[in-house]
Amino acid sequence: MRGGKRQGAGRKRGASTTKTRAVADQLMKDGRMSPLEIMIQAMADVYRDAGALAAFQLAKDVAPYLHPRLTSTDIGKKNETSAADALRELASRLPD
């Protein structure tokens, strides 16, 4: 049999997180800025000096670290209504 879950296989829980956290903590202890803080500072400087259009690409690069991505949800067929049905419903509520 091939594939599937095997006992003891894979990365141990928290393995890379522990090392990453230790590096980040050391940066903060030494008074250094994190890469994210540098990106945000650069974006703010460009925005101040050249405006929003110039800072747009930097903002686009920083956004995934600050704002979670929205996920789509499947409503399912039973709650699905077409746009035409919704318009008919709204039209029926309008006074004559």
C-alpha cells in the first residue's frame, strides 16, 4: 500500500514556528525593524513624497501581511435565487 498517513511522518508540530519566532524575537530585542515594518515605512515615505499612485505597488505587497484574504462560501442550491427572481420579489413590494 502506498501513500496515506504514516506514524511519525512529516514536520513536527511547531518546528519551523519556533525557529521563526526566535529570530523575530531577537530582532525586536536588538531594536531592529522587522521586514514588515521596513516595508510599511517605505510605503509611508513614498506616499508622503509622491502620493497614493506611487505607493500603490508597495501597498499591494504589504496587504497580504496585514489583511486576511476573503474566502468564498458555497451557499448551496436550496438558498439560491436568480437575479430575475430577486427583481420580481422587489417589484412586487413596490406600491402601484
